[in-house]
Amino acid sequence: MNPIIAILKEHNITDTQINDLFQTLTENPLMAMGTIGQLGIQAEKLQQLMALIMQNPNLIKEAVVELGLDFSKVEAAKSQLQK
């Protein structure tokens, strides 16, 4: 299992919430940050999760693929952020 998904599950985040989070991430990464904040994960665990993502950004792609979402939308959103 993807470590991002594993950490979310450790904090009793439901499969539906995880799916919604990554769906939001593929459509609007900035909005996803707000969604993560609303999940109620303790600040120290949230920092750990963010550090994991920063050290290995490919984990996002792996999680998106594992959830069966369209990674090309993540790439499109990323290019929009870089403009």
C-alpha cells in the first residue's frame, strides 16, 4: 500500500475521503491542501506526511494510480501552478 494512503488510513480517514482527497488533488492541488487540513490529522503527523511527500513526490503519482484516478490531470494542474 502507498505510504500516503497508509498514513491516512492510520488516522481513520475513510476510503471515500481518501478518494475524494486525491480526486481534488488531480483537479485543484491548492484546494487539496485545504481538504487535508479539514481531515483532523494531528499537526505533527500532518508535518510527517508532508515531509514524506516533499522527499518523494512520486508517492502522489503512485497513490493516484493505486486509486485508479487519472494522473494526467495532476500533471495538467501542476503545469497550471507553474505559470
